[in-house]
Amino acid sequence: MSDVTNTISIPSGVTVKLDGLHLTAKGKAGAIDRTYKMHGVSAKMSGSNIEVVGPLREANTLSAHIRNALNGAEKGYTQKLKIVYAHFPIALEIKGKQVVIKNFLGEKQPRHADIVGATKVESKGAEVNVSGPDRDDVGQTIANLRTATKIRNRDSRVFQDGIYPVEG
């Protein structure tokens, strides 16, 4: 199978350090430090570009991950969520690296969701903003919120309370 070379340009304002498959990108939105474990693929710096060489699938996958890291360091990622409830008002409280969900379906015990990495969660009324430099960490934090508000042993067509993505 022949190798493919993908060239990724580094945006201005982002400093990149590449050591094998270990990438460190720093920009105005934050810093990302990640090691990619991929066989048969190599990445190297050439001026203000990063060249990824390897089989088509692996090279395209690694290129997409690097592009996401560079965009995250430059602009960051933001996702808006909405708190939806029918009767019992849901209250969110951010404590360190956890989001505490109070009064979900009138439950006395609060539910907890972890905040992953350098992600920031802000709650204002019925809107929740999740933002951070790492796309994977932002997505995992949202998944943790959705999992914490999952309704079990009830009809999901009737009980539609929860935290839902609105725009991203």
C-alpha cells in the first residue's frame, strides 16, 4: 500500500512543538498536549507546516486530529446546552471539576457529572455553555452531563427532563 502525505498549515498565533507523535499546541484559547498512538504514521514539522506521512486512512485520521488541536488552540470550541424541565426546576452548581445537578425530577440526592480537562462550564438560567481548547474534552464533558441526567425506568416520551445540546 502506498503512503500519502498530508500537509497541515499552522495558524498564526499558535506555537507548535512536535516530537514524533507527541503534539503540544499553544494559542490564545488554550493549550493542548497530546500523544497520538498510531502505527505506520509519522509527523514532522517543515517550516510553518506539519507533514503527516502514512497509509491513507491513518494519515487522514491523524491529520484531522492535529487540525482539531490547532483550531482548538487558536479559537477554542463552544457548545450551548439547554436545561429542560416540566415540573421540578433543575439547578446546576459548578464545584471544582464537577457539575452538581440538583432537584432533577424532584430527587433529594443531587447527581454529579465530571468536567474533563481544561473545559469550562458556565450556567446562566436555563442555558449552559461548555467551552475549552480540546474538542474531545468538551464533547466528553457534554456526554457526562447527558449521562448524569438520563432517566431510567420511566417512559422517555413522557419524562423529557434533562440537559440537551442546542447549538455548537
